[in-house]
Amino acid sequence: MQVVTDEPTFDALINPPDDTLVVAYFWGPDCPNCEVFAADVPNVLPLLPAGTRVLKVNAYEQPELARRFGLFGVPAFVLFKGGRKLGMMRQYYGRQYFIDVVTEQAAGVGATRSDGE
């Protein structure tokens, strides 16, 4: 499920009462790679582990959240479990890579495959 969020609700949404994996998707208008991910969303979401929550955050409308995670570009994906940041993907590397990373994190397997996190 995809939820549009803003700063006041962000912390509550990344820290659900259960052990849900939360993916915060930071995007922006006129971002070609964001458009690629947006086109893939209908194909990607059904393939994510059951219960995975995807939050959609406009980095330009929520600059404090973007700065909080050191984002310098979009798209970026920050993964959380139990309110704890697991890692991040700083761009969309394609459908299979995205699904593999999210699936691994939902299962608690290894470190997030990211670029420098």
C-alpha cells in the first residue's frame, strides 16, 4: 500500500506497532527516474513481501525530511523496521533489484545493498 505523507506524520508511519518493513520513497516532480519508478509501482507493489508499507514523500515539499536523511537527489528509498533505519537506495536501479532488496530486508537477511550506506 502506498501512503502520501508529510513531516508531522512521518515518524508515526515509520514506527508502526508491529515489525512492518517501511519503505519511504522520496520523489520530486520532473524527475525522470521518479517517473520510471512510478510507472513500475503497479507491477512492484504486489511483489513486495506481505505487509510492506510504502510511503511516498515529495522531497521538494518536505525539504526537512530530505535533509534529515542527507538526500541530494531523487528518487531515494529509505528502509525502516521497528522505527530503525536499515539503509537506503539512492536511486531506482530497476524492478528486480528493488524487489530483491526489500524482500531481503523484510526477511532480515544481511545488510541493505545500497550505495554507501
